[in-house]
Amino acid sequence: MNINFLFITLSFVISTSISFKIIPLLIHNGNKYNLTDNPSPRKAHKKKVVRIGGTSILLGYILSILTTLFFIKNSLNQESINFIVLISLGSIGFYLIGLIDDIFDISPFPRLSVQILFSFLIYASGISFFKIDDSFIFADYINLLGTIFWIVGITNAMNWFDGLDGLASGVSIITLSSFALIFLVNHNYLYALTSISLIGAIIGFLKFNFYPSKIIMGDCGSNLLGFNLATISMLNISNNYDSNINLFTDNNRVIISLLLLSIPLLDMTYVIFKRLKNKRSPFYPDNFHLHHRLMNIGFSHRQTVFLIYIIHHWPVFLALYYSKIISIEVIYFSTIIFIFNVILIMRKFINYRKINIQKK
């Protein structure tokens, strides 16, 4: 019995249902034990909100994978079993790092240290961002440092990107859907099942996370999503069915991954340079994020979230085009939409500047 669309659909339904059903329990207990996030000038919510929503994503995700694969365990090889164990333990590990931070508000440095340790273990398992040949000098060190930098970077990029209701979860769904589509086209159903299970768990959570949210994912959720996005983007697959497909392998995997995760990465890069320019720590919280800047010039909470969704579609479509999944005509249309939204932002920014000049 092999993985097919029936089992992929089953994993999606299970993960969505579990995540959706557990949210009311999390909201009740989060309020009861004061596991909440308080309002502040940097935050969008105006009242206390439960901050452990990542728990629903973790449980929906892991339980759906384990339940679905129970029916096909006899057809899995050792490599597939190892991958399932790795992704499950890694998800739990990064979730726990974030949960501890949610409860005790720890310093960034212990959190980074543990993330680096877990990233090293991922590399030791055989997954790495770069696949530089051993004949190249210092190849192992470059592969190791690249993997640690990628996992830690993506994890923290998603953590910082989670600033508005529905933002990080929605962008994660768009990105994971693209990965899942690439995996399906290349007939790698185990990786597709993993991606779609996570999509289902996020959708179950997102129902309660849209503005005004009843719950937020917290660091436990953003760490979980960041780890999985980073790990899934490092997976290699081969295609024995269609030689015309531009394979998601070492030749183009890095480019595709950078495109699919470009918006959170660019946001984090801009914020770090802005903080360093102002002679502040890169970990110092501020209002320099993309969503802050869009809201500052006059977009509403909902408008900002949907605008970033739309902007994110352009690098996503470029990645799918590079994977030979969509045509150049789709890219033309996508580019027009992207330019239209850039013009919309520029007009809003010009009006914002005019109002500020008049006030002075």
C-alpha cells in the first residue's frame, strides 16, 4: 500500500479537524493560567489574547501524520521512517523552545543556542541547505554553517514576521502549498503529505487567528512553522516520470527556496540592517517590519495582511515557473498584479507624506 491522494486527503482532514477542535480548549486554559500576550504600542491587538495557538498546529500536524502513516507503515522504507521521525522530533523540539519563551520570556541568546544545537542535529541526519562536493576544500564546514544559518534564520524570520493576526499563518499556507505542488508534480507523495498535513493544521488554527484574533500562535507556533519551512525547503527529490520537469534538486533548489521564503527573509534582513544602522541590537524590538510600515502609512490591519498575501504571490509564482509548473503567461499576469499593488502602496505613502508635511 503506497501513499496516494486518498491518504494525503485523509491527513489534511485529520490535521484540520484536530487543530480546529483543540483551539477552544487552548483559549479556555490559556486565559485560566494567564498564558496571554498583553497589548503594547508594537502589537496590533488591543486586549489580552492567548498566545499558545502553536499547540493546536503541532498536535494537528503530528497526529495526522502518525495516524495516516499507521495504515501504510508496511510499505515505508527505512529512509521514509527516518524522515518522519526527524520531522516529528524536530517539530516538537522547536515548538518547546518557543513554548518556554512564551511562558518565561527568556533571553534571545539561550533560545538561539538551542536552535543552533537542533540545526546541527538536522545536518547530522543528512539534510543540508548546500550540497557542496567533498572534493571542495572546507565543503563539510560550508554545508554545516549554511544549514545552521538557514534553519535558524528562517525560524527567526517567521517569528519576527508573526506581527499581525493571520499574517505568518497565511503566508505559511501559501508557501507550503507551493512546496506541496512541486512535490506532487514530482511524484514525491511522502513530502507532499507532510506539507499538506501542516497546511491543514494551520488552516484549523487560522479560523480563530484572523483579525480580530481569539488566539495567536506565539513563539511556539512561529518556531514550529519556521523549522518546518526551513527543513522542507532543504529536501531533495528525484523524478523518474517526466524528464521535462525542472527538478527540485540541488541545481535549482536554493533559488526556489529563496523565492518561496523571500518576503519573511527580506523583512528580517531590512529590520536587522535598520537596527544596526541605529546602533541597536538586532534583537531589539521596534516598528520597522513591513506590516508596521504599511499600517503606518494608512492601511488597516486586514488590508495590510491581504496586501502582503498578494505581494507574496509574485515570488511564489516565479518559483513555480522556475520549476516548470506554470507558464510564462501566468508570470506576466502575476507581474501586472504585483506592479499594481506597488503603485497602490506608493500612492498611499505619498498621501501619508503630504499629510505629515501639512501638519508641520
